[in-house]
Amino acid sequence: MYTYGDIPDTIRTKPFWPLGQNLWALYKKYGFDYYVKNILGRGSTQVAHDMLKERLDTAIDVAKAVWSGEMKEPDKVLSYMLFPPVVTTRADLAQGAIKLMFGESTDMSFVLLEDISNEIVGFLNGHCENGIPVDWWIVGNEAEDVLDRRHRKYGHKVREMPQKTKNLVKCGERIIDILKDIRNERAPQWADSTYIINLIWMTADLNLISEPGNYEQLSNFWVGLAAKYLGLPEPYFTFVPSAGLTHTFMLAGMRKFISGLVGLFSASRAMWMAVEERTRRDLGDDNPELRDAINQRRAAGIPYPWQCLEKILPNYKKKETYEKELFEWQYPPGDWITPEDLGLTVEDTYRGVYLDIDHDCPKDKKATRDNIISMGIGKETEFLK
């Protein structure tokens, strides 16, 4: 079993790694060298890039189908937010959520930072009008013309900006300066639109992707955004400038953050998050240990929403928490929702499963197959109710 002390102190995000419960379990089992090679290696960067592209396509496809009236019963269909693209949402709620969180006319960039090199390795950009995606482009590590573009005042390249700035907020402000120039060249009609970016370290992004439950994913979102308030040096990921509604929920505490945003994204209902077949194949072909660990995590189930809201986090401000590695989240006693409860296999849950269970359901209620509203993502959805 590997320890926190085995992580080199030169890793800027070292204090944050234990926050991500899913990836932390992998690190403890396989160690730093495996983690760097197989979790943070160039192959994983490409997987993240390809996954974001696939999710972007799904989000846009579904938005068009909802807007045109082509999609029947969008209140039973799951899709992805254009921004941030790791979040699953109900198809009929995506437009309203985007407007409430980011405004009427907004450019948005989801920026990936790699933990070992401290470089930006890619980003996804989109423009929304009235909450509807109308323009988008995606940049991978091979896009040297963009990642090597320099800040006009400071001379720093986009890719090296995390190394050249003292914190994520300052990093984000300077990246926005560059991306606004690119936006104004590509789409001058939106030169006066709001620009907001979400900077996220690769470890945080992969932890969010590997989380099977939407309530728990939002728990991880709150911990990452609120990390500085929890005693860490800076946020694990952040919006620049602060996204008004999200920032308000974050300051209100974990419980209100989760209940507020899960209401926006899924009408407060629990869901098993989808993971694309291509993503699972690309991650698992060369890393069977990673595939097996993710499968085991899914087999263990997801907490009931009430358990998620009532859990207790470690006190990250105490030195003892790190010295004794007291990093486990403490949940109220009781069974979790397992694939077996729903009459499903672990493989079935990767399709995405939308349930009629929320955080107000009785604590003695046990999930069954009758609680499944639908399975699948976007146009591939199968209705069970």
C-alpha cells in the first residue's frame, strides 16, 4: 500500500490528490510511478480529449433535437452540459441551466492542466446564445498554433501559463486575454459576449469522470471549488471569473451546493453516470488494472441521495489528517444502490441510468428496477416508464 508521503513534494497538486476518492484509491494500490504513467500519461490525455469531443457532439445533437421538437419525452433523456462537459444533465434542463449559470450570450472554455508538467494540454470551447450551443471548437495537445500562442503583454505561451502565474485565478485571467483574441478573430459578432473558463487539473477531471453517481460527482465538484476554504492552498479547479450561481451555491456549503445544482441538472433525481464505450475501451486496453478498479467501484454502488447529503468530510485543515492519512469520507450507515438492486449488470450502468429517487425519499426505501425511468444517453435512450 502506497502512502501520501511517497508523492514527491514537487508535485503542485499533491495536497489535492486525496480529495478525489476514486483516483486516490488507485494511487494507494499502484503507487506514484504507475499513476503518472497510466493515469496522467499522454495516452490518458488523448482519451480525455476524445471523450470531451464525443460528449460535445452528444450535447449539441441533443440540444438541436430538443429545440426542434424532434426529441420525444426529453424529461426522460440524459445528455451532457456543454460546459463543463463532465456533468450529465437531463435533456430538457440543459438550456435553462446554462442560462442561469452563465448568462444569455457566453463564450466558455474548459481548460485541462496536466499535473506533472504543469502545462495546459487542451481545451474545449463553446459559445451559447440563450443557453443553446451555436459554435464550438476543441484543441488538443497537438494544436501548437493555439497552445504556443503568446500573451501580448507578458509573452507567456498558453500551454505554460500555469507555470508562469501564482494561482489558477491569475492563470485564467491571462488565458482569457488570449482566447478572447482568438474568439474575436473567429467570431467578431460575439466580441461583447461574456467569457468564462473552467480550469481543471487532469487528476480532478479523471476523478469526476470515474464517479458513477451524479450526487457524488457534485460532492467532488464542491470539494474542488471550495478547496481553499477547506484549508488547501488554492482551488483544485475553478471558474474565472466566478460563475455567479455556482459561486453562491459553493459558499452556501456542500449540502446546498449539491441540492441546488442537482435540481438544475436532473430535477433532483439520482442517476448512474454514463461512460462512453470508446472511453472505457481506450482506458482499459492498456490498463486492465484501471478498468478493473472502475468496474469494482461501480459494483459497490452509489450512495442514496440522503446519504450523500449527510456524509462527513475529513478536516483538511488539520495536519493530522495528512499525517495519519484520514482521507475517507464518512457516510451514514445503510446499504447503497447497487446494480444488482436494479436488476442490472455493472456493464449496464455504463449506459447511464436515470432513477426516480431523490434526496427526499424515505430513508428505509430500497431501490428496485421499478425505480428506473430510462437508460442510455441522448438519442440512444430506452424508456422504462
